[in-house]
Amino acid sequence: MARATSTEPVVLAILDGWGNRADTDGNAIANAKTPIFDRLAARGMRTMLAASGEAVGLGADQPGNVEAGHRAIGAGRTEQQFAVRVNAAFAGDGPEPIAENRELQDLILKARSVGGAIHLVGLISPAGVEGHQYHLAVLAALMSHEGVQVWIHAILDGEDAGAQTGADCLGEFLHDIEGADNAQLVSVMGRKYAFDRLQREGQTGLALKTIVEAGAVSVDYAVPYVTECYEKGLCDADIPPAILTGYGGLRQDDALLLALLRADGAAPLMAALSGTGETSASGAAPVELSAICSLTPLAYPLRDQIPTLFEEARLNGTLSEALATAGKRQLYLCDEASPYALGTYQLGGRPAAFEGESHLALPSPKRQQFEKKPELAALDLANETVSAVKAGNADAIIVHFPNVGLAARTGDPALVKKAAEIVDKALGKITAILEKRGGTLMITGSHGNAEDMRVDEMGKANPRNTRAAVPFVIDGPPAAMANLALKPGRLEDVAPTFLALFNAPPPQEMTGASLLVSNEAEAHEAV
């Protein structure tokens, strides 16, 4: 749809966890003061995008998540997510049965050849969002059957599953591995220690000391220990690390397998265990492993250093490739607290960026105090965007704000409110410079979460991702936006719509379509 008036530069702001829900009860976004977002949504073009389930390559009833959402945005199409592939492999459906996985067989061979054990780290959860205990049980049984000693480090959920359901889930898991003679549970802890997305040294350090040195309180039985923690008011995610009596820690020549569907949260732990990250702050001594592996890929740079059981297919015809083909200079900005989102889906598996494409991950100056001040690098990201617009050195700018999504996962609506208001201030900075220079701002969410944080019978707010649609807003020069509207769609339609603002054709690989329409009537079509 050609336009006589320029829309450039075009900024796409992606807001994690910013779902849409009409009801304000438990709606942490609606209860926040977001005057900039509200003004843009009122005066610009606005619609809703499907951001969960099959719309982003997940199972039909699966809530959306940051990886699936960003991948759909960057690819301009719906790609089958790892959860679907992995579940099929463990069920024996499809071409990749887990028992025949080459990387798994190599891991077993390396450990067995030097007499080492395999440490299996995974989530005790039936939710199947970031991990599934069934996968953990199957892997334990397979490796035990090969005659290898398997030490299991159980990480309790408490976010995607019920707040205090871990004890029952752990009991079921222990029952499932009863026939695996060489598999034994050796440690238990909440996910906030092992899989801390904010990479706080104190929490990850305790997880490291537990796994590497058996440096945690020793208990005889795991389920009663978890139950005792419940009596103290703790939820599964917050259970302090404990080892089972007799566990001696990680030994030289042992191997390690991380069994998660989404491995991004385990990046700090895996970096330290693989010897590519800092371990000094935790006090845990480095151990030379015979092998280390992950069920699914980690974020860069770990993706290039730690092999995976399931490789990610390289993407062609992505948003970044299309912009490069059109000769557009592009800048990708993200907070290093969430490197996955812009560090991988834009590159699409490529070893280097396209000509005219640059990436910048900004440090989070107050990451250790996130649960009081969830700013992260939001205002710095806005300032970098403003600088790029002023300098005129980028035609397309994609900036990622993880604040609301990270805050929602803590289960604290008050923290989400602060995070949303901080992101709104960042949007205000970007809006001001674009209004002055005549550019366009596009805003969308990657998945739903913070819009539904209603409390349960225990008085705990819901921290789980949702199946909600996300808003999609475009605010640009009035002359360029005249007589245009947006129809509803899916996240895969963001890239083609973005390209349409440059009059750039989408690659043939993109199955999404531009949502720009030329009259109001079309804007009311169903998704």
C-alpha cells in the first residue's frame, strides 16, 4: 500500500507480558498509570493480535511466551515451537524419537567411557511450558537403562503450575522413576534459584554450590522437606536448595544434561557449569565435565558452546533479512537481562548480521534490586532509541522491553504496576522524538501475562502466562496514516505490517500479511 508521505524512521517497541483484558479486576496493566500508551492507543490505529496456542506454533491450549512471541514477530510466520517437537519425540510420534537421539547417545557414551555420572537438571512440573517432569522421568530411565549413574536435580515450578503443588508432583515423579535402578534424586530447590532470569548472583550462586559442591542443607527425604517449607509460607519457586543425604557433588568427568523446553532462564547456571561464566561470586569451584548438553538451545553465546538434543532450524526470509534486502539500516535494542528475544530470532541462526544491521544489549544497572525497582535498562533503551533517531543512522529500530513480563512472573501486581509505568515513560521519550522528527511508532506485546493476576484461594496472585491477545498500535505522521486502519491478526502479521510502512515487499517465506487496510469497515474483520 504505497504512501506519498514518509513514515521513517519506524520504531517497533515489543512489550513482554502486555496482554489485553477488558476486566480491570486483577489487571495489573489496566491498574497502572500509562498515559502515553493510552494516548497513543486512542489517537493512533489499534487492533488485537492472537499471541498464544497455534497462532504462535504452540499446542492449541498453550499460553503464549516470550520466545514463541518474538520468533513469530521476527519470522513473519508461525513456526512450530520446540515444545511441540519435543513432546512428539518423547511420545514416539514423528521422525525424532528421543531414544534414538544422537546427542543423547553421545552424552551417555562420553560419561560411560570415563566412569562418570550424568547430572540431570530439570523442572518438576506438569505444565509443559518451560519444562515437563515426564521428560525428566523418561530421560532418567533411558540413561539408567544404559548403565550410567544418573543424579537428578529437581527444580520446583510454582509459576506455570500451582504455587504449592510441587510436593505432589515430586511424589509422582519419584514413583515414575522407581524402576530406574541407576537414577536417584539428589537435590531439590525452587526455580528462582536455578532458573533466575534476572541473573542475580546470590540466588544462582546457591544453586551452583548445591549442584557442584553439595553445599546445601541435607535432608533424608525430599517430599517432607518441601511440605515443611509450605508450612513456613513458602511457594514452590522459593524453596531453598537442599541435598539428599549421601550426595557428594559434581565430580570430575561427570556429565550434565539440562532438560527444559525453554532454556533461557538457566543461562547463568549453565554458563557457570560449562566454565564459560563467572563462578567466583558463588564460591563454587569449577569442575571439568566430560560433557554438557541441553535438551533445547540456550541463548547466544551459549548456543554456540553447549550442544543440544534438538537443533533449531535456521530461518530464512526474516524481518531483518527483508529490511536488509530493501536497503534499510536497522538497529535492535534489548536489555541484557533478556538476551534471547533480540539475540536469536532476528539473527535466525546466522553467524553474522546483515549489512546495515546492528544489535545492542544494554546492561541493567539495578538488576539486583529488580523486585523493588523494576527499571532494568528501560530508560536507557529509550535514550538509545532517541539518539539513533536524532543521528539519523537507523531507518528501522526494534526495541524490546522485558520489564512487565519479568515483573508478572514474580506474582507481585504492585511490581508490575511500577514496571508498566516505567515502560510508559520510556515510550514517552520515544514518542516525543518521533513526533518532532516525523517518524512512526509501532507497539505490540509478545504474550499475555500481567493483564490477569487475579488472586487464588491462598491469596497469591497469578504469575502464569495467559492465552490473551495482545494490543497492536501504530502512531505515525497524520498525513501518512490518513484513511488507514488496522484489522485484527496474529503476531506473525507484525513483520509484514512493519515492512508495509517502508513499501518493502515481504519475503515469500512469510505467511503473515500486512494488517493495514484502507477503510474502517475492513478493520472489524474477525481474527
